[in-house]
Amino acid sequence: MGSTALAPAPDATVGLTVFIEGRRRLFGIAYRILGSPAEAEDVVQEVWLRWQLCDRTNVREPMAYLATATTRAAINVLQSARVRHETSIEPLLESPLTASDDPAADVEREEALERATYLMMERLTPAERAAFVLRVGFDYPYTHIATVIDTTETAARQLVSRARKHLAVARERVVDRSAHQRLFRAFRNAARDGDARGLELVLAQASGCA
């Protein structure tokens, strides 16, 4: 009885070479999806582990496989991050941005705040955003919020309530990057300095009240 020859195991060196040669491209894919170098690097490392464990004898186009795996992993991270941000925006806005003894933690929290302000711009109208930020972030009385955005106290309360509901719904608007950076910097500066007048102006301008 003849024996069937088994296919030789793939050369680990070849697999490593393919990954190294395509690593920059994979990082670029992850970075374009996530917008964060650190998260993109984590995705590339995850794909590397998958690449080591997969049966490469069935992979006809290694780079296509790696690119697809990177795209899917980055999207999973993005979706997971959105869920985390939706549930953590209020505590994040309520906590002052004071410097701590852990610079890495400070950077991570600032990045989280930047993403949170972006999410608010995606899902809230300018008036909802203004009312929500001033109420949750700085504990403004509704009468003061009403003055800032030129509305009534009752309407300000309704705006905050609607904002909470809309943040839990996957409803996205096109976000102007420069407008997002203005909001993020204004909130960060107000939280650090304790003076929210600059933030009030940014929010009022966005709401058409200044």
C-alpha cells in the first residue's frame, strides 16, 4: 500500500518575512480606521498573533489575508470603543482634568475626552450639545444654560434629556474636524482653568446664539 506524501509545513521564516514586509501597510490600514497610533499598533500585534497561529497552507494571498484581518480587527476595536464611550461620557465630563502623578494616565484620559467630544458632535444637535456639556460637565443651573443658548429653562431641561437619549442611539452626523478641535480645546481649557466663559462662547456660536 502506497503512502500519501504530506505537504511540508510552511516555513516560519517565510511567514515572518511576509508580515514584516507588509507591516507598514497594515499599520496604515488600522490607523486610518481608528485614528490612534497606539490602537493601530495593538491591532497590528493582534493580527501578528493570528498570523502565527493560522494554517498558512490555505492562504493563497498572504497580504490580502493580512489586510482583511487588520481591517476586521480595527473595526471591532472601533465598535467596542464606541460602546465604552457611550456609557462613560458623563463620568468623563464630570471629572476635572487636573494633572496627576501618572503622565500616561493623563494622556489616555485626554484622548478619551477628545473621542467623547467627537461622539457628541456626531449624535447631538448644537443646542443639545451645549446644554449637555454645561449641565453635566460644569453643573450649570438650567437658568444659566438658557441664557447661554438663548432659550427657556424648560427647553434647556428638555435638551439635556434628549441629549442623553440620543447619545445611546447610533445616529451619526458628519463632523467638521476643525469645529471638533475647537470644542475639545475649549472644554479641556475650561475644565483645567475653572473658567468656562470661552467654552460658553464656542457652544453659543455653534448654536447660532452669538
